[in-house]
Amino acid sequence: MDNMQLQRWVEHISMQYFHTPFLHQATFNSRLRTTGGRYFLTTHNIEISKKYYDTFSREEVEAVIKHELCHYHLHLRKKGYRHRDKDFKDLLQQVGGARYCKPIKEDKPLYKYEIRCTQCGQKGLRKRRIDLQKYRCAKCGGKLTLQTLSFDN
């Protein structure tokens, strides 16, 4: 799906569920990683995560579009468009939008390094490298070694 098809889809959902046209721009954003979409208060445009579209079903993406359209229509009507507002919650439930989007599972490992004590064998995981000359084992005071973890699938 490209941006033109997304634009038509958002316009269709807006007319079908909100009975009001969507007069601004809807686009995919490949940089969105932690959210399904977002609505801009200043431009009134909507962005949908390309990764979210590629990962989940069409129904899930439609629920995210409904969520963003709730922000859009309520903001233009000068009603409560924030997540905590009653107007937003009521409209979201009425149209069947998603309150929260499903998290996107990242393929990236959480930890890159393993630190091990040469004396007692105590292990620890780290996201970032450390200078082994500055630190000792907390359990026995022994020297530490750093090993880069490999995640071959």
C-alpha cells in the first residue's frame, strides 16, 4: 500500500464512521517504531507507522486510523481530543477504535555484552561496554572479562 491508497482509506473510514470528510493528508512514516500512528495538532495531518502496517492485520491498522481520526475530528470541533478526555473516550468506543496499539516486537536483542568474573564466575549482562580497568567483581573483587554476545538465528 502506498500513500495515495492510505489517503483514500482514511477518507473512506472518516466518512463511514464519523460522517465527516477528512480534508487533510494521511501518510506512512517508516520512522515510527513505538506507536501505530500520530495526529498533528498544527497541520491536522495523520501519520501511520509503515512497520505497524506491515506487521499487523488490516483490522488492527484500521483501529489505529480510527483512533487518530478521533483526535482529528474532536480537535477540529474544539472538543476534548486528548486521551484522558471523556469526549475522546466516548467517540473512540462509539467507532470501535483502538485505545492502545499492540506493541511491535523488535528483533534487536536487549543486551549486547556479558561480563564475567575470572575468579568466582559471577555473570552480568550489559547494554553498553565498560572500561574493565575501572571495575571489579562486586561479589569477590576479582577481575572482569567482557564478551560480546552473538545472536545468530
